[in-house]
Amino acid sequence: MDFSLTDEQQLLLESLDELMERSCSEQYMKECDANHEWPHEFTDALLENGFQMLGVDEEFGGTPVDVTTLMLVAERVCKNGAPIYVYGNLCALKDMTEYGTPEQQEQCFAEVMAGRPGFVLGFTEPGAGSDSSALASTYQRRDGKVYLNGSKSFMTNAVNCKYMLCVARDADDDPEDRANRSRFSMWWVPLRDDEGNLTPGISIEPLEKIGWNMGNTCELHMQDVELEEKDLVGVEGNGFMQAMVNFEVERLLACAQSLGAAECAFEDATRYATQRIQFGKPIGRNQLIQEHITDMYMKIENMRNWVYKTAWKIDNGESVQIDSAVAKLYCGRAAFEVCDTALQVMGGIGYTKDCRISRLWRDQRVYRIGAGTDEIMIHIAGRAIQKQYQE
């Protein structure tokens, strides 16, 4: 495998670096984080320069690129100090480009081109996290309409989304067959009208989090939310598989984010170690600090190998069931360890909000939970690895 960058990839990353230097200063990121504000200036710049539409088909105004290029861009966004959740279209939009009707696609991309998220995915529920078969939200047909009932949880950016892509089960399911995922369907749900008023039956409650301050995370409740048959997305009963269409790429995106955040923390801490004078010399001359720096470097190189290798395999049509799970497990853990070690090298200043490592440290912890917990990654990989050795 040759992981050398092509000329096109190198130019793309250089362009991204220049854009972020103009529109994504650390002071700006610090202010957005402190004020719990979405970084509109930065996301608008990404959109205007085509980055938000990378990986999207040309017919929707995007620029098709391979998975490796997508991961390189995601890594660089985070290496430059921005959170990945402001750059999420490349995975989410696949659900709509693959399965949406022309009307749904038009509504979705009108939001994207206005600099807002195309939709929020309504999948996780208070009682259905890792156990997706426990999903309890329902749809039911009555008098020529479709009605949604239930609750969704941990919905990123629900406060500023106009639409939700909601996965729900048929209310007429056999109660003894609750684990049958073939009864899940996707629905296109308007959350707000053009004036910003919530759709009748919808209520949204923001959650307070440790990190991810620039984006909101919410619980959403549905009580007899009225839809039309035209709001079905894709094939009825195929909602679960549709939601999984890009799941391995989404997992790898989390790995690329982890890699970039770790690189950012590592570079800040290592630079600091060469400049911070204690006992008459830079702290980087002390063997224990050198051990920290070497350990961080080693973990970053291992993370890079996992991300690039898995992206290469996806681009070459190879199975990554094991690779994506193990990469997600390793990168989520290793990146947090790097951020934690970087904070240790920085000492007291690292624990202040003036130091971006404190933000990286807070934000990184969720990647051992989101896009599949460590425990689920072990379950997926452990089963798949053993199958290779069964007679």
C-alpha cells in the first residue's frame, strides 16, 4: 500500500490550510466554544470553497472523491484545531442521495447550500443506544395520514435543523417480534416551518454536555406528528439497512477525527516542551517528558496506519468489517490518551481554557462512545475474527 499523497490531494490540503488560517483562528474557535455558538464563519467558508460537498455526487452540486481523500480532509480539519461535527455532510448526505425522493433531496440540499445541516438523524433513543433492535418510536397509518410517536436522543444540531430523517418501527408490529429490524422504516420529518416554528407534536430539549460546545445535542419528542405517505424515505421496512449504508465510513470518519485531534494536541505540547524553561533548561530535555513525546508520536503513527489502511481497503472494494471496528476502538482510546498526555506536558496551563488542549481533551472523550462504543467494537471484531478460524 502506497500512502503517498497525490498532487491533487496535496493541493486540496494546502487550500484547506489557507482557508482555516483565514477563517478558523484559535481565538475564533475559543470564542465559539465559550459562547456555545456554531462557527458560522468557518462553515460558510467551507461551503463556499467546496469542502462541505466533497464526496457528494455531481448531480447534487458536489465533487466525488474517494474515501481516502475524505479522511485526509477530515484529519486536516481536526489537526488545525476545529471539531469534526462542523464538517459532517460527507457521511450524512449519503442517506438522502441514495434513498430520498427528488422533493426530499431538493429540500435537504437547499438547507446544505444555505450553510445549515441538511437534516438531523433520528436513530438513537433513550432505551435504544447500542441495542438498536430496542428502538421503540412508531409510525401508524390512520385516516390516510401517517403518525409518528416516540422519543429520540443525542441528536446533534437538532436545534438548528429544519428536517429530521427518522427511523421508526411499524406500530402494528407483533410485540413478540420486537427484534425484527426488517420492520423499521425511514421518514422525512419537517421539524420547523419557514418561520422557525416547531411542527405540531414536536418538542426539543437541549442536553448539557461536557464538551462539543459549538454544537447542540438534544432529545426530541414526537406526539402524533402528522406525515404524508410521500414522506417515506426509500423502501418501507428497509430503514435499518438504509441507515447503515455508510456506517463503516462514518466509523472511519471518527477515526480520522481522532487522528487529527491527537496530532493537534501533540504538536502544541511538543512545541511547548521545547520552549518552557524549568530548572534552567527546556522541559523537553528531561527524559520523562521525552518519554511522553515518544509515546504520543508512536500512538499517532499507529492511528495513521489504521485510518489510511482502512480507507485504502474501502476504496479497493475490500471488506473492512474487522478493520473499521478495530480502528474505531484503537483510535478512540489512543487519541484520548494522547490528548491527556499532551495536557500533562503542558502542566497547569493545559488545564485552562486559554489552552486548546483542554478543549480537545473534553471533546475527544466522546469518541469512545459515539459511532459505536468500545464495547460494541470489541463485540463486532471479536465475533468476526473468530469466524475466520472456524472450520
